[in-house]
Amino acid sequence: MDLNSDSIHDVIHPTAAFAQNRAELVLDDASVARDVSWARSQLNPKNRIDSLDPPLNPLWRIDGCTGLGTQFYAIPRFLGDIAPKRFDVFVPKQSAADPLVRRLLDLNVAFHTKDATRLNRLGIARHILRRLQTWSSGRGHGGPRSVADMYQDEPFGSWITFDSLNLDIRNIKIAVAPATDLEMTFIKLPELAATIGVPQEVIPETVDISRLSIVQQLHDSVCIVTIKGGGHEPGRKWILKALTSDTKYLYCELRNLLQMEPHPNVMAKPEYLVTKRCEFGSKVAVIGFILPFHPNGSLRDRLPLLRTHGLLTLDMRLKWANQLAEAVLHVRERGGMFYPDLRLDNVVLSASGDLVMVDFEQRGVWCEFASPEVNSIAYMRIIAKDGMLGDADDDEDGEGEEEEQEGVVVDEETRTHYHGIMNQLLPGWAQLEINDKYDLHKNPYGYKSYNVDWLALDELEQEASEVYMLGRVLWCIFEGQSAPQPAAVWQSYRREPDLEFPAFRETPQQLRPIIDACTKGRRRTLSSAIVRVGSKLLLRTEDGQIKDDSTPLEVLDAARDWWREEVRVAERFLEERREKKERGEWDGNPFGRPTLRQVVQALKRFTVVEGRGGAGITTHEVLEALGKCQI
């Protein structure tokens, strides 16, 4: 079965348990390949792409993509030094395209491919570049002057939209959609402190977006920039954090960072706020903030690279494991917040080779990483909000890579049932879910975050869930893997895992019980039944083998059965929790996991007994290892 945007509701989300459009299966690529009729033949001129070679003198570049292969970070090279205004290219969903087009443009691969290196090898990236080349070279609208005017005049985060993915780029119409709605969600600078609830004296200095020059767009919310003038070191790289949707998470993170007590392994407070005079109302608004740039990348990319080169020593693993555990404990005890985003992508390495936790939006992670308690609530929420106004699909890494939902998968009676469960778990949850704008100061329940699943937990449950995520990341560190499961559905990695959690291979024997204890209560994941192979979803048999000849209907049946059982177990767990809470018998740590402090102490004890850790490896040794295997 092809992996595309329809797969979200039909296979990947718990809505698969109730999917009603099973008969509307799109032909897969193999079916197209077997169709040798003239209408489908590559000999037919209408089915040919003129070329997928990159332009000789490209006017644009693609820095990556999000939105499950529908939103591409396009940077106009011909404009030279430009501000990070975020005018991404949006194309129709893969599932909306003809199967032949999907195959020729590698659309199904783009669904899970994010990084620029691999993305630019795909037909879709080259097709976009070639169309942008003709658009930018033409006279009038879309010509060089028009593109320059767009960067000067249009609102931050406006869209460059392709009306189709026609094989003939001359038939693709381009329009620019101004992001006026986005501008309305930005907070005015004079109102920022009061709105997010921090003292005025902690508000950083401001810098206008016009003084920033984009170097590279790394992720949907993060890009590398330099700052012009004002006594700044020329060429010094910084991180700009800014969102082009759901800005409520941006302001949540800003508040959390400004309130956080400093810690060497936690992202520092923002150096500057980034402001822009908005086209709508001429208000000067805060659209982002500037953070230190950590040049050694994320643990997700570094761990497998170091391991395959034989450079990931036990000393190095222990150093990072201790730093991470202490940082998570600090955020809970001294940061006054829960941290639902613990995964390798959100752990970067500083210039000195030390670990730094980043991303404090409190958006959360997908179920392959989250605790079963969090997942139980998430399943109820996703089903309840199916078709809800403003609904969007959560991505695997929780970084806002969202895809607007089309249609309704779940019937009204079912949605109403789960809506009632959510109302019991967290009153006012629906308003939190659909709001784009930060307005927690108006919330009658006093919520400090927009993460519905974690807000429904008490403090003991939140800490137990953090311990669960910490255990899985510790497993990745000691096993040198980029993720707990190989072939994740949402995102492929340049270096896929060659081992699956909870199997052990390189973790010291004394540490294995700690990781097992952290992840008590774990359940099998969707990848135990359905796995991504390349850009297809295939069945996985009980003995772990891949069924290469899986049909789309078999995959849908397996997804439906798997999700029905998971939803049933989740609902039963939450009902038991409710009943015990009413009787005063509920233990917030039902699976008996250790506390964060106990995990920190256990890692320290092992480090001391082994005579390793801080005295076992120097900064020079870490940096030397990192330097030998560049990303």
C-alpha cells in the first residue's frame, strides 16, 4: 500500500479503527506499472516530463520539506542576502495526484523524506525548482521584480501555491496567498510580557527581521541566520525560532525559556526577540526569537554515525546519558514545567560536545515515543476531534508539520462518545485544541500549556511519562541508534536504526534493568503489525517477517484490527483510572517506574563504579571524535 496523506486516517491514526472509506483505494505504483495502455504509456507525449535535471543556473534552492511532502522550504538564491520571511511552496497532497504522477515525481518518498540532501534527489523537488525557475524568469507577475516585491511587501509566512502537479510545468499555475490570518495571531511587542505572564524586565532586546539574513532553513520552525549591524560579530550564526502556524506554541516556548532557571544542558534564554511591522494594522509584533546556534547537530544524526565509525565509546555515552537525565530533572524541579518532547531530535550537541535539550513548545511526540498513559488520552482526543473545525494531523516529531484534514473518517455517534470522555478528562480541551492564537490568560481553567494529553495528567503521571521517554532515549544513546524503531512511518532517517527497542546489544548489562524499569507498561507499537518499507506500508507477521506481497486491503484490515484493540485497551485503562481517582485509590505511577531523581542516581552510581564519566573523557576527545565523522 502506498504511503501518502490518506494513510494518516486509514492506517497511522487511531481513526483507522473506524475508517469508512475502505473501498476508495487508490491504485498503487505497481498497478500503474502494469497498465500499458496508450493512456498510461510513457511513449504518449502527455505522460512525459520534459526534464527533471536541475536548472543549469538555479534561481532557487530547496532546504527541506514538511507537511508530509506538501510544503517545501524554497529560498530564492537570485535575491542574494534576504530576511527569513518564510515563503514556502505548497503543492497538492500526494493522494490527490494521479498514480502515474506520484511515481514519476517520487511523491510517496517525499512523504517521509525531510532533509535537503535526500529531498533534492527526488523528482518533486526538481519539478518545483524548474517551475520556480520559469516563474521567476518571466515578466510581470512572478518575474524577478515581482519576487523581490513579494519578499518586501507580503506578510511573513505567506504561501507560494501550485494549483496542480501537472507533468508539464507550463500548465502549473502559481499564486501567492498572503498570510494575513497568521499576522493576526502575532502578539504586539508592548503587550507581550502581560500576555504570556512574565515580568517586563526579563523581556530580551529586540531586533527587526530586516536585520536578519537567512543561511539555511533546518526545520519547519528553525532556521540558521546571521544578524547585520548593531555591533554583532559578522557572520556569527544564530538560530531563529519562528512558526508559520499555531503560533500559540511559539509563545508557550518563549514563556518557558524566560522562566527557566539556567542549566548547562538546557537551552539558554533567548538572546533577542525578532519583531516585524505587520501589514495588517501596522502593529509591531513579536514573530520569533533568537537562540544560540549549536554546531554539532542532534544526537539523532550523531549517534549512528559515531557508532558505525567505532568512535562511540562508553565514556561518551555515559557523559551524554548523565547530562540528559540531569537536564530532564532540572526542567521538572527547577523549570516548573512538564517536558513532553523528549526525543533525539530535541537533543543537540554544543561547540564543546556537551548535550543541550531544546524545544520547549510542549507540543508532544507521537505514540511511537510517548508513554501508554499519554497515548491513551491521545487516542481519545484524535478520534473525538475528527472533522473538528481547525483540526490538523499531529506529526511524528511534534514540530508542527501539519496537514489539514479532508473529510470526516469517524461517524458522529463515535465522535460524540469520545468527545464526552475528553470532557471528563480535561474540561475546555476542545477550545485549547482549535485555537491558533495564544490566549491562555483568558482560559477559565488556568491551563499553562496547549498540550491536552499532558494537561489531563497529574504531576506524578507527568513525571512517570517523562521517565518513560527518558528510558527510550537512553536506550538510543547506549545502543547508538537514531530512533527506537526502524522505518518510522512519519519520517525516514539518513541512518536508519538496525536494532529495535527493547532489544539490547551494546548497553552495559548493569544498565539494562534501569532502561527496562523506565519503560514499564510499554505496549507493542503499530510497527509490530505494519511497517514502512521504502515508501510502502506492508504487513509484518508475528515472527517479524515482512510480507512483501501485502495488498492494500490486507494492510487496512490489519490497521483496523490493531487500532481497535489499542483503543479498547486505552478506554478501559482510562475508565479504571477514573474509578480509582473517585475512590481516592489512584497511584499516579501505575506501572511502578522509578522517579527522575532515582534514574539520575542510578546512572551516577554506575559511572562512579566504572570509574568513568566526567573524568573518563575530555572535551578534546569528544570533539576529536565528532570531527572525524562529519554529518
